[in-house]
Amino acid sequence: YNGAIKAVNVTTKAVSTVASGLSIPEYVKEDNGLLYWTEAGSHKVRAMSLSSRVIFTLSGNGGVGYVNGSTAVTQWHNPKGFDFRGGQMYVADTMNDVIRTISF
């Protein structure tokens, strides 16, 4: 609950902060230079370019609820785990008891 994603160099065991100022980031995965995670505290699904370190929201306007649509209107209630299949991101919307998709 420190609001950060950290990296551990497996060779040197050095720890570094990759992103901070987040609200309960969980379930982090990297794919093609992007780091993806669910952010349960802000009710958003987010990503960051590893080269530029720019963080952006893939889905969720920060409101609690169950609304589909564009990033500006979508609402989640505690998004948690996710995976990628066939050009879609499948996300567990925990408190709404559903699995939802984000299309790329």
C-alpha cells in the first residue's frame, strides 16, 4: 500500500521505483514495452510506456460503478487480475462479479 510499482534487478538485487503516486496498483504485466496494471484504489486500468515513463489510463474515470464505454465514462468497482487474448484485455471487475474486456 505504498502506491508504487518497483522493479528488482535479479542479478544485483537492486530495487528501483518504476511508478509512484498510484492507488493500490496490482497484477502488473509487461508486454511490448508497456507495463500494465489494475489500480483497485482508483478503479482504473492503467499502463505506462517503459521508455518514456508516461502513465496513461486505459479504462475508468475513477468513479465506482458498472458502466461500459470510453475511458471517460467507464466505471469499475475494484478491478483486479487481467490477461490478454486475441487483441483484448480481460479484466476481473471484482466487486461487480464480472469479467469485462478492453479492446485494443
